[in-house]
Amino acid sequence: MLQVSNLTAAYGQSQVLFGMELAVGAGEVATLMGRNGMGKTTTIRSLLGLVRPSGGSIRFDGQDLAGLPPHRIARTGIALVPEGRQVFPTLTVRENLVATAANRHGRRDPWTVERVYALFPRLQERAGNLARTLSGGEQQMLAIGRALMTNPKLLILDEATEGLAPLVRAEIWRCLARLKAEGQAILVVDKTVAALAKLADRHHVIEKGRLVWTGRSADLLADPGLKERYLGV
């Protein structure tokens, strides 16, 4: 579904990505892992058109996305749960969800407010609350629900559980496992190797803007030195 090949990107004269490679199949969960400052968020921003690539290709569902503006890319069926959540603070929970509702690709069982509430019952309890009054975990649930309301072909989560309490993290992982079981393609940026190994089909490890390792969960767990080399602080 998503194939990134030889992707390069820079901020001004400072190059960040050097031939980055990435792939996500239909119905697959893939990860992008690495230490802070290695280029994970720049990769995501390049996929979404927020950073204009200087080279390489980004193909999604048969279409070349490189150079397209963000609103055109969003309409192809990619949805982002951004780092820091970035919910609409002065809108209620329900208004946040309704604001992004769309079914551009004619999904037969589209996401609705009620389906999001069934996935995250806490959001139904807070339906009339302003988003800025929610806890961090509730805001992350809302950010995921808001992205799902676009009925995406590919859901991207940048720092999926960063800063969340352990119980909330566990709920997010359960949610993602349920979405995977329903056939949702997902790209996850996170540092929780154990949880990602249980969830994901394919892993990508990035170091200084380059893909340095890719493989399946069994391969990831079979290489105990990998975490120390590329993922440890």
C-alpha cells in the first residue's frame, strides 16, 4: 500500500533523510523506530507533504505522492495522529470527531461517532467536555478517534504512547490490536519495543536519516543487541 524508496529531505541546508526506505502492506501494521533526532518525524512529515522531499519516491495505493500538498495527500486516505495529540482545544469531544468526518472512498462500514465511542467508552462519557479539559490519555484517544473519522486507508501514529500512564498505554495497544484485526493498515512510531513486537508485522529502524534494519518481529526479538545499538538512550 505504501512504498517509500530512496527518500531524501532537508530543512534548508541541513539534510535529514538520506535514501530512506519504508513499506506498509494492506492490512499490515508496520513500525518506524529509532532514537530521538534520527529522522522519524521528518519521515512522517515528508509522507504527508508537510516537508517537501528533495529526492526519492513515495507511492501510496498506486499514486505518487511526492510533491503533492498536504490536503491532496490527506484525501488519498492517509490520516495522522500527531505527536502531542493536537486536538482542537476549544471544541467538545463530539465536535472534534464530527469536524473530520468523511467517507471519501465509500467504505461500507464507515467510522461514526458511535463506533468511536464503542472503541473508547471514556470519550462518550466526556462527549460534551472541551478537549482542553481532557487528560493526556483521553486526548490521545480523541486524536485517534478523530483520525479514524476520516475513514483512512492508512493510519499513522507519531509517538503513539509517549508521556502516557501505563494503564492508558495498555488501552492504546489494545485499540491498535483491534484495528489490526479489522484490517486497518497502520504505521506506528513509538519506542516500546515489547508492545510493538507483539503488534506489528514489519519493523523499520532508522539511524541518522537512514534505514539501518528492517525485519519481522521474530527477527527483532532474536537480535538482543539491536535495541542497544539503535534504540537505547
